[in-house]
Amino acid sequence: MNKPSLDELLGRVESKYAMVILAALRARSLNDPSKPAEPLVHAKKEDKPVSIALREIAEGLVRYERVNDKESVEATFDRKY
């Protein structure tokens, strides 16, 4: 079983499309070699950026807002650990 569940994730965003875009943007920021972002949740070394991003979305630590029909990502820095 995958954690977090799709139902849990869809409770945080308005559509599957928005979830995919948000997770991809956050995973890219975690994986950026020039200035990698720190995970907002406890992450093991073997955890992949997309898995970390999905857990952050499920916990409400990463969210988005629409700006002029475009999506921008805003990350909160409330750590759970």
C-alpha cells in the first residue's frame, strides 16, 4: 500500500493535475544540484524526492495558490520532527 494515499493527497489539492504539478515542482527543488532544498519531513537517505514531496503535501507542509491562471508553489517551513 502506498503512503500517503491518493485520497489523503486529494484532500490537500483541488485536482490530480494540481497534485502532480505541485509534487513535480517540489521534487525538482529537492533535487536541484545548484541549491537543493531541505526536506520538510523526516527523510531517509534512500527516499526519493517525489516520495518526500508527496509526504510533504499530505502533511500540509507544501501548498500552492493560483495566480493569474498559473500555479505558484509556496512552501511552509513547519517541520514535524
